[in-house]
Amino acid sequence: MMEVETNPTGNYFVANYPPFSYWSADAADTALNRLHAAGDSNQPLGLYIHLPFCRKRCHFCYFRVYTEKSSSEISDYIRALGNELAHYASLPYMANRRLKYIYFGGGTPSYLGTGQLRELFAELQSHLPWDGVEEVTFECEPGTLHEQKLAAIKAMGVTRLSLGIENFDDQILQANNRAHLSRHIYSAFAAARKVGFPQINIDLIAGMVGETDANWRDNIAKVLQLAPDSVTIYQMEVPFNTALYRQLQNEGKPTSPPADWPSKRRWQAEAFAALAEAGYQTSSAYTVVKTKDKAHFVYRDSLWRGGDLIGLGVSAFGHLNGAHIQNEKDIGNYQRRVFTGELPISRAYLATVEERLIREMILQLKTGSVDSGYFQRKFGHNILEKFAKPFDELMKEDLLLINEHQVELTANGLLRVDGFLQRFFLAQHGGPGT
Ligand SMILES: C[S@@+](CC[C@H](N)C(=O)[O-])C[C@H]1O[C@@H](n2cnc3c(N)ncnc32)[C@H](O)[C@@H]1O
Ligand code: SF4
């Protein structure tokens, strides 16, 4: 893990297991065949919808996004999403299943106009009913919002609004090619509060190009003034497919070099300490919540416990009946396959029971604690014995503690969690094995 400390570029965030590089086109048909058997109606079912449109591409962003699509191209995409969902809804695996949570991610879902959003929601609801849905999250870029649009979004059923604020400083926002400025943050936040969403989350990134100690302190003060229901802070990554990475490779130096990992961790720690002081509580390695009743984030909690997720849209990820699924990564290929009546799966991975156990355990470690009883009941394994070696190492490094049946990360462990999860990977996935 030395590389994590010294190399500012690369992708260390662990989003899934086994890693995406082990998924294959060959597994796609078998993953699909698994959906021809009846599903378990007690298993939570979620829906993720990828909206790959943004006003500008941020220099640090690695998501699949398009910045110049016309409104008729967006309408075609909405139709494709509807067709894809209709296909899923017709499969035996979905019979008698009810949606528990929905997540509109991107890209920028709020890039769509109110009319397009109405079209999208109606299209989706015509194929799978939303009664019984506990949470609908909707990601927004502040500069795309105004009060009427927010009121419409709320009326359509969104319960959790997530604002990509990232930083409050206009120079930093511009240097990183964000489309919004700080005045958009204030107008969007005030309008969202006025409309009255049950939960407003804000995203920040520690270590954007141009970040300084003084500016970060200012960011923290501004977050405390806004007092959102939850705050999510990511340590900035510079993955290979970003404009920032290319700037670093081709030009040697962007406007200023990205921050090193110790600075990013320190900034994240300072922000969480100030938020804790103001009464916020830890919900995961990235998120703090204002009150305990907001701690339940159904999307994350279901996914990290192996729940089913239908992933709709270009490059979207899903997880169904133990199989990981990813869609076509190009919008043209995605739509072509959907409109010819296929599911547009480009690659998949059929996780073994052991791999599912590892996946759930490493994802749950990101919440700060895992309960060994859960794994004993669900998988019939004692994780304290199975992973005795990495747990022991991490205890010696002051990154976690074990209290009877509970594994708990220390504050330092939470800040570094993505840097050590690989120690639980199987040898064939780049880990030491167990
Ligand atoms: C899909 S975006 C959220 C919605 C909207 N697109 C926006 O950016 O305002 C999800 C979040 O990922 C985070 N993110 C994007 N690129 C990142 C990177 N290179 N390192 C760390 N976090 C990143 C940002 O905090 C961003 O808000
Ligand atoms: S607005 Fe969000 S999704 Fe779009 S490029 Fe920026 S970070 Fe990526």
C-alpha cells in the first residue's frame, strides 16, 4: 500500500468485489439466465438509473458523462431506460418483487428539465410500481436547480436530495472545471430547504486542485452554516480516465499539483471533527448525519448487505441473484441493444459464496463496524477466524479493534479504509489470500 501514499494518481476507492477488471463478457449470458428463475420476494430490490448528462466535464471526473446531447437525444435515452426496465420487469426473477429504494445518479440527473423528468418518472413507473418505496435519492449539480424544478422533483417522490457542492470557492470550482459557482450553491440550498425535502445531503471533495488549509477551514465553516442533514466527503482521486490525469501526464503540472494523501486525510479528519463537535454522527467512512433518524441510507445499506439492484442506463452497474452486471459503456451501443429487444449487459461476474461474503464484509467495514454474528448467520463462517491474519495486522497498526463479536475501525482506520481493504481479497484478485 506504499503506492497509495506516494502516487497522487490512480483509483483506490473500493466500490465492489471482485474488482471490475475480473468481470467478463463471457459471464453475461449466465448472469441473464439466472433471472429466468423466480426471485426471493423477501430480498430488498433497488433501482439505479444512470443519467449521463452534465453541463461540463469536471477535470477530476471519471464517470461516463456526455456534455453535448440535444433534448431529442435525451428523449431517446429516456425511452431506452423505459424499454430496459420493461425487459427486466418481464423476467421471472422480478415476479412479485417490490421496489424498496431508487437512486438517480450520474452524470447529473438534475441536468434534465422538468418536462423530461416527468417523462422519465412516468416511463419508469409504468413498468414497476413505486408504492412501498422507502427512499428516492436524486443527485444534483447546484447550477441546474431552481425552486420550481425542485418543487416538481419533490412532488415526483424524491426523498433524498444530494447536492454536488464539492467546494465553496469560485476560483477552485473554476480551476477544476465545475459548472457551478458558490452563488448557485446558496440559491439551490435555500430553495431545496424551502421546498422541504426530508433529507438533503451535500458532497464535498477534499483535495481539489488549488485546495489550501485556509480555504478548507472556510469550507467547513460554510457547511456548518448551511447545516445539511448529511455531509459526504470524498478524498479526491485522480483516475486514469480523467482530464486531470492527462494534464499531469502530458503537461507535467496542472495549475497546481493535486494534494498528497496525508493532506487529504487530514482535511477529511478536520471536517469530520468539526461536524462531530456540531452534533453530527458517523454514518460511514465518507458520510456524517445530523440526527440518528437520518443515518439509515437505504440504498447503501441494502447494497452493502447483498441486496438486489437493477442498474439502468449506459455503463450502469447492477447486482442480481449474486451476479454483478455492467451495461454497455457507449450510449450508442447501449441504445442499439435496448431498442433491438436485448438487455444491454456488456460484462458480468458470477460471485461465489465466498466472494459474496468478502464483498459484504469489506463494504460493511466502510460503515465503521461489522458484526461477526451477521456473517455467521448468513454464510455460516466466523469472520474473526477466517480473517484472523489481516484483522490482527490491522489491530497492530491501530486501524481497528475487536470487541467480542464486533469489528470496529478506529478513527484512523476509517480515514484509510480504501487503502487496506485489499488485504481481504483472495489471492487471484490481487490480495494475499486467506
Ligand atoms: C455523480 S457525482 C454527483 C452529481 C453531480 N454530477 C455533481 O457532480 O454535482 C457524484 C460525486 O462523486 C464525487 N467525485 C467525482 N469525481 C471524484 C473524484 N475524482 N474523486 C473523489 N470524488 C469524486 C463528487 O463528490 C460528486 O459529487
Ligand atoms: S458534474 Fe458530476 S458527473 Fe458531471 S463531470 Fe462533474 S463530477 Fe462528473
